Amino acid sequence: MQQQQTVPANRYLHFSDFYPYYLSEHSNRTCRRLHFIGSSLAILLVLAAVASQAWWLIAVAFVQGYGFAWVGHFFYEHNKPASFKQPWFSYRGDWKMWWQTLTGKLPF
């Protein structure tokens, strides 16, 4: 993936402008895989929380989901997660990237 950062990450006003930057921050395949696995496990934990009414599992879902992603950034991508600068766009980007990976638009 080509890096195209023309605007600092904390200056984006629209998600459609932010998402190409977001993808450039996830060019390492292992990092993307860790994101996908962490997000998938988070979904399972949220479903388990709803099914069992063990609401504390939702907090665990967030911690482990971000844990997988941050390991990918710090150890494989060698950058800081975009969530540090644009938390809402980054959260949205996580799920768009997850969906695109699930549907084969981005390689796993």
C-alpha cells in the first residue's frame, strides 16, 4: 500500500479523507491480521456478554481488541496507532478495514 499522508492525522474533517491515511498506517500484513483477529474476538466477546448478561465482557472486548492492534503497530508496523490522534475515525476505520478483509477487498 502506498503511503499518502498530506494532512496530519489529527486534521482530517471527513472519514473519506482519513481512510486512505488509515490504510497507509496499516501497510504491514501482520499488523492488519492482528487487527482482524482482535476485532473478530471483540465481536465474539460482545456476543457472549449479551448472551450471558456478563456485561464486564464488553470492557474485555475493548481491551483485547485494542491490545491485538497495538501489538501490530508497535512491533510490526513500527508506528503509533491512529487512535491516538483521531479516535473516532480510527475506530470507524478499524471496522471498515475488518469488513474489507472479511469480504476479500483487502488481503488477509
